[in-house]
Amino acid sequence: MKTPWYKILGPGLLYAGAAIGVSHLVQSTRAGADFGYGLVWAILIANFLKYPFFEFGPRYAASTGNSLLYGYKAIGNWALYLFIAITFISMFIIQSAVTVVTAGLASEISGLDISPWLMSTILLAICTSILLVGKYTVLDKVMKVIILTLSVSTIIALVAAFTGHNEQYQEYMVSFTFSEKSHVLFLIALMGWMPAPFDISVWHSLWTAEKNNHQKSNLKEALLDFKIGYWGTMILALCFVSLGAITIYGSGIELQNSGGAFAKQLIGIYTNNIGSCAYFVIAIAAFTTMLSTTITCLDASPRTLTESCNLIIGNAKYNKKFYILWILILAIGTVFILAFYLTNMKALVDFATTLAFLSSPIIAILNYLVITGKTMPTENKPSLLLKGLSWLGIIYFIGFSIYFLILTNSI
């Protein structure tokens, strides 16, 4: 008997939970607020060119029963160590960026006037407890509720925005141009996490392999689950661009840099233009967006490093201890960064997203080598069309990264 499509959903929704966060609520909204619909093309290009490398995660896991990390090791220990280095360098910045935005929204909704790092600590403690108690099973169930709530509330907010009235002024309308360095730097930051950093392709393969321990699925089911999550995130990204374009673009309002101020301002702008009755819809959409990202990122990086340690040591008996250790290190490190080094949310987000963009060519090449390598069953290797799109993406990421480095050095 064929499994209903809604019952195979799992890793794809976890992917969506990790992807729909800073890239959507913050960067996509800023794109719409600053340039109207002028950067829709960038979101579409990023999603289409990154598609193969994200798809390789569930494809490899469903075909081999292992995560991409096994594939990296098969290429050579250097590949595994390189990815571990990228993960360790970026995970604290990524977690800090997503958590501080979530904390700002939590403070705004709850009305509690406490410092961002303290609210972040509370959120991280709650998320850590959920993960340590239930691990994948609880995460899987919680994320299905969060993504459903997020999708419905975001669509309701967008429909309401189209019926609202936002006064626009010609002098505040800015068009994107490649001749303006600040515009290009924002473009790279936008595309760095659009729809998500490439690290998530490895996370997705880990979630797919973990799900197979609870519920077996074939390649077709794994890819359907992935496609629903992947293209769903693109649609929601366009929704957030539209919300920014409809409610903020041309108004002369500049989005704030701090997490709390940004959250308060964003919800306020939406409700002022859509109506006060939309407050809870917007608040729920925004908070569930960031909570899903916070909890999935908090799970994924420790899970990645745990699996990596297992591959290096060659003994799985330490898995639980390694997972607990890494999740505590990540949580404590994040609190430390937010307590002592948080001065500008916008700068932190831009740094994290730009770092993700610059590491994109490396992870893209590694994923391509794995999916076309000796550990991948021949019958499940990607089509010629997917391989061609992969090469186009690799060339694009390398070229844009070089352009970024030249641009920043010329400032």
C-alpha cells in the first residue's frame, strides 16, 4: 500500500524549519523594504542554483543509509576535516544570529524588558532541554506544528497586507544597482542564506538517515519530502519580500539594527499598515519562523560534529555523550558571544550570511564529488541535467565570491 504523502514528511520540514529564519524574516523583509520587488530575481536564482546541492543530501542518505559525512570521508579524510572546520568556525555565529532575532521577538511579544543575551539564554535552555529529552522524535513532531503555523499565519498576513494601505513617496523608492557597493554587499548577504547555508544539506542527510531508523523510506519518498520543504521555503521567501515591499518600501522607514528594536518595529509596521487585529498573526508568524530556526540549528551542528567524531574515532558508543557535549558547547558559546560582543544585529546577520556565501563553493564541490563518487549507487546518481545545473551553480558561486573579495578589498 502506497504511503500517503503527508506521512512521509519529516526531514523536509526540518530543513524548512532551519531555512526559514534569518534569510526570510530579516533578509527577505529587508530586501522588500529597501528595494521593493527589485531583488526577486536574486531569490529565484539562489534557489534554483542551490537546488542540486541540497537535493544531494537526502538523495545520498536514502540511497546509502548514511549521511554526506560518510561520503566526505570516502573522498578522503581531508574533506571531512575541512567540513568540520567550516562547521566549527560558523556554528557559533549562525546560532548567535538566529537566536538574537528570536530573543528580540520573544521580548516584544511577552512584554518582558530584559537584555537580549538573557532572553537568548532562556530560549537556548528551553530548546536544549527539548532536544536532550526527545531528540529527533520530539523535534520531528514539534517542527510539523511550527511549520504549519508559520505557513498559515504568513499567508494570512500577506493577504491582509494586499488589502491594507501603505503611503509611499517617490523620493524614498530605491532601485537596486550593481554600481552601488552597499547594494552588492547586501545582495551577497541575502544570497548567502537563501534559501539556507549549504551546511543544511549535510544536516538534511543526517535527519534522513535518522528517520530511516524509525521509519523506512525509499528514494522517491525522500525526494518528495525534500521538494515540498525546499520549494515551500522559496514561496515563503517571496511572501516575506512582498510583505516588506507592500508595508515598508517607499515609506522612508529604516529598519533598526538591534534584535529587540527590529522585532518591535517590524511587527509595528505590519500592524499599522494591515491593522491592529493582525498583531497576533504577524507575531506568531515571526516568532515561529525564528523559533524553528533556533531549535533546528541547535540540533544540527552538534549532530554533525557528533557524527564526525564517530567517523574519526570509529566507535558509535560515545554518540550520546558527544551530542550532549557539543550542544552544551554551542549553547554556552552563543550566550558568551551575545553577552560580550553583541552590538549590532544587522552586522552580525550580514557577517553570518556572507560567511555562508563564501563557503558555498567548497561545500558545493564536496557534495558533487560525493554524489558522483564510488559510494553512491550508480542507479541513483543524479541525471545529466542535474549535473549540468550543479556545474553552473559552482561556477556562479566561485565567480560571485571572487567578485565579493575584489569589491571588499577596493572599499
